[in-house]
Amino acid sequence: MDKIKEILNKINAKGYKSYIVGGYIRDKLLGINSADIDIATNMPFEVLKKTFIYDIEYPEYFSIKFKLDFYNISITTFRKELIYDNNKPINIEYTSSLENDAKRRDFTMNCLYMDIDDNIIDLYDGTNDINERIINVIGDIDIKLTEDKTRIIRALRFMSVLNFNLSKELKDFIVNNKTFIKEISYEKKKEELDKIFKTNGYKRFLSFVKENKLEDTFEIYFDEIKDFNNYLEVWNSLNISDKYVFTKKEKNYLLNLK
């Protein structure tokens, strides 16, 4: 982590604040190694771009990305998300406030900020939710999961991959608003389902789909859940919509399976 702290120190030395945020801290508390490092800072985006050499920039999100050894680094300026369209923020605004940045995040377990001295800032009791292995939404659940419906499938991914439970409020919302899943692009659904199917959590996910009658909304159908060696074998076991898009390599593998 020394090189990660060098990044934080580089930001702090310019008079700004910086924190590791989100999934890395969650995984650290769960004893899971992660190479994905998200850093949040009150450094304005234009200053951020001049401070680091980066591979990709996402000005629409005030974010840059680059590789550092085996780490995938993402540095993002604190922001408020004002307007959403098609499950994405289309109007964002700089904020110098960590509290404002935290409000826009999805789940309490993903809203932990850690400073250069390993002190954790926990505004929404995310540490307790991690210990209790429960997924809670930050703020008004109706607003959060309506403005960005991909959060629904992210919740199901975390439930499946991390073996967490959905809060009653979150589970009820998903089951009662399952048609929202149809409004998520097939590309995004495939991306999230791939992540689930690459772990043993696919069994829990498919059980949840079956128990809560979500087959039609995901457009995946199956009779039983079996053991498989990789994610494409899971896909192969399902009857799915032809709107799910696979790469040429994936298609060849699936054809060989059939």
C-alpha cells in the first residue's frame, strides 16, 4: 500500500484532502484482497488532471484512471449528482464536502472513506452493516433505485458474490419493482451477471431469481441449478434472450459446449 499512500500524500501535499473509498475498504474488512483502488478527493478535476499521468479520463464523472503495478487506480473529485437520465448522472457539480460526496453513493457498505493514516470515516454505519453482512441503501430507497436502476442488479451481485443479505426494505423494493430490471441495458446486465457467474455466488443469485419470479425480467430461464466450472457454462445452462451480446471468443466457446 506504500505506493497508494504516495498518491494520497501527493494530493494532500497540495493542500487538498484524499481518501481511499468504497469497495477496497469493504473487502479489506472482509479479509478479501483487492487490486481495485478508488480514491476520492476535494481536489478540483482540472487540478487533478495536471497532477497525475493517467490512461483514461472521464470528465463527465470528474474521474481519471491508470495502472500502478498490479493496482487499478481510479481518482475522482468529490461531486454531487443533480440529474439522472437512462440510469446515468448527466448533470454533476463539484463539491468540496465529503458529506455531499457520500450522499450520492449507493450502499452503506460502499461508503467508507479511509485517510492516509488508515482512519476510517463511516457516516452511514457501513462498518456495522459489513459485520452484519447486510446491504442497506443510503438515503431514500425510492429515489436511489429509481434514478439509477443498475443499483438493483449491483445489490443482487453483492448479495450473491459476498454472501450478504438484502435488507427487508431493499428486497421488498426489488421484488415489487422487478420490471425496473427491464430498463437496464443488456450490456450492463451481462456485465453484472458475468461477475456473478464467475463466482460460486451464481447459485444464490439463480435461487433468488427463481424464488422471486424474476425470470421474465432478466429473460433467463432454467429448471435446475447445477455445478459448473466457469461462467460460460452457467450461461450455457440458461435459456436466455438473444439480446444478450457475447464476444466472438465467448460465442465459439458456447458453440463448442452445445
